[in-house]
Amino acid sequence: MAPTETRPEADGQVRDAVRGNWVDHRAPAWTRPYLRLSRADRPIGTWLLLLPCWWGLLLAMVSDGRASWYDLWVFVGCGIGALLMRGAGCTWNDITDRHIDGKVARTASRPIPSGQVTTRQALVWAVIQCLVSFAILLSFAPMAIALGVLALLPVAIYPFAKRFTWWPQVFLGIAFNWGVLLAWTAHSGSLGLPAVLLYLSGMAWTLFYDTIYAHQDKEDDALIGVKSTARLFGDAATPRWLAIFLVASVALMGLAIALAAPSGAFLTLALLIAGPWAFGWHLLWQMRKLDVNDNDRLLVLFRSNRDAGLLPVLFFAVALLA
């Protein structure tokens, strides 16, 4: 008799979790539903929330040429905060979508629709994550604290966006790239135009990668009436829109760099510009590999955006040291 194949959602595992992840195999059993709510078994979202923070911090440091131990704490604090706030946001998303998730194949195995936790337990978990994140935020500059509190608004609205707009990815972009503004301000004490342009670049990037991601659910979304850019564009027009988002993201990042780079520092400028150049080539590679009807490939390409976002971080860091 052939061995029985283990279902991806066996033992509470979520269907699109990273195989072999530490949550499903090493975390204490009682913590697993809460860690799954926070997407700790799917770390790509934490990276996508964190990387814009590091973009903003590093470009701010290059811009004014200042670096201190406080900046190292901002760097680390953004990492911890991204982990916590991504967890809180995903928990809130699962609470608001609990009736929808059970009708979608990819999300039916999530902790709330599968019965691993109650809605009340999930809400308490979301509040705990927000409070710990707020404690970290209090160590930043006053304006950064205000921006951090304000960030709760788009986080709260995003789960409802797919109910009233074909562009819910815009609301995700508003929330996921807020760290650019926060980290820039944590370093410099105030906002600047380069930070705003870098923020808009991140929003265009989010539209790029989350449109790819949304194609996984387009059939289920159509059945239950959930909107997305994947459904709006359709299979034929998606590549054209992805190209628009690619160009917009790279161009806005380049403009932010041009305004932020120190005057006369040509080597620094060259290293900074290498960031969006490499970033753009990675997005182009994703487009060349794209098959909007191959869910496995879509997930691989979506997850590859961690590497895409790390490329500007690398070149910004080298420019800081130049």
C-alpha cells in the first residue's frame, strides 16, 4: 500500500506556510495558533514591512552624514517593531476576515476559521502585540512616535478595503511602507521630501508584489465577491500594469536619492543609484518568470521580493560607509 500523503494543514499547519518552519516543528504546541495568527510561519510579510524602514533610515543617514548608537537602536527597533506590528495587523486581518477565510481554499486552514483559537483570544493577542510595539516606539523621536500611532489607521482600514475598492493593494501599500516615514523621522527628527518619494516608491512596489500574490485567490475571490487588482487587471493586462508599477517604483526611488544625496559626493551617489538599478532588474526578472495561473510560481515570486527589497538596503549601507 502506498504511504498516505500528509495534508499541508495537518496538525493545524496553515496551507501556505513555509515548509519545515520553526513554528510547526519547534514552537511549544500551545503557542502555535498565536504564532500562526502572527504569520511567524510565513516570515516574508515581516520582511516586506521591515525593508522600507531600513530604506528610510539608511537614506536619511546618508543624506545628513550622521550616524550614532541611537541609529543602531532604530535599526534593531524597526526589526522588532515590524515583527510585532505585522503580527498584530495579520491577527486583526484574520479577525475581520474570519467569515471570508473559511470560504477560500488557501485561507481556510488559518487559526480562526479552523477553530484553533477564538475571536476573543485573537483580539487579546493583537492588543498584546500592539502594546509591546508601542513600548519600543516610545524610545524614538517625538514626531516618529506620532507617525507610529497614526500608522494604526491604515492598518485598521486595510482588511475592509477589498470589500469596497478594486485597489485594496493601495491600502496595503499605505500601511506596509509607513516605516519609511517613521524611520527617516526617527533619525532626522522631521520629514523630508526624499522620504515621501521613497514612501511612494514603496507603495508602487507593494502594488507590484501584491498583485502577483492576489492572483492565487482570484477564482475564490470572484465567487465570494472580494475585490483585488488581480481581478481588476485580469490575466492579459496584469503584465502591463506590473511594468507600470516597476517603472514607478524605480523612478521614485531614484528621485528620492537624487534629492537626498550629499552635494558633490559622486561615489556616494553612484552607490545609492545602484540600489534602484539592481532592484529594478530583480522586478524585471520576476515579470519574466510570471505565470498568473501557476500558484506555486506566484508564491515563489512573491516571496522573492525579500531579496528584491534587500538590494537597496545593501547599496544604501555601502554608500553610508563610502
